[in-house]
Amino acid sequence: MNDRFNQLIQYNTSGLGCWLTIIFLAIFLGSVGLGWIVNGFLILLGFLLVAPILIIWGVQWWLKRNLVQGECPVCNYEFTGFKNTEFSCPNCSEPLQVISGEFSRVTPPGTIDVKAIEVNTLSLDEETD
Ligand SMILES: [Zn+2]
């Protein structure tokens, strides 16, 4: 009897055996008068089936609300970012945030941008050569 039970557990690893065990257990428990366990299990199973759908639906809904597609104000690179978070432009790595559905720079206004200008300096030595 004990060995048979162990075989049954080993069967659980294969898909079909698993379902057969569940059906067998349901019939067995129902006949013994523990139908409520079966009901509880079916509710749990139903919940397990519905939960991922609800989670996926919830995540999609959340993403639609929180994902913002826009252009980087610095390099005009178009990408998607999250609302209420600070992130960097994947193209120019400028720190950005979403303000009223558009990307704007994190650097506070009033910050003066200093652009580095390449100055070609020719040394006197090179000129003379
Ligand atoms: Zn950028």
C-alpha cells in the first residue's frame, strides 16, 4: 500500500499522471464526504487560472497609464519611459523625467549649459614644419 502511494507521487511529475491523481483524489474525497476539500481545491485551481490573466491585464493597464513615449529634448531620440521616475536617455544618457506626458530634463532650469567646443590649435612648431 505504501509503495503504491509512493508510485503515485512519482507519477505526479508527468503531466497526465498528475491530472489522473487529481481526478482520483477528487472522487475519493467526495465519496468519503470531504467534498468541501474538492470544492476548495477547485476554487483554488480556478483562482490559479484566473490570477495570471488578471495580473497580465493589470500590468498592461498599469503600463498603458505609466508608459510615456516621447522624444529626448536633447538629442530628439524617440523612446519609451516611465512616469514618475527618473531615467536616462538611451542615446545620449541625459537624465530625464516625465512632466505632463513629455520628457524633460532633470537638470533644474537656470542651469547654464556649457558646450565644449573643439578648438584646433596649431602649435608654432607644426606651422614652421
Ligand atoms: Zn537623448
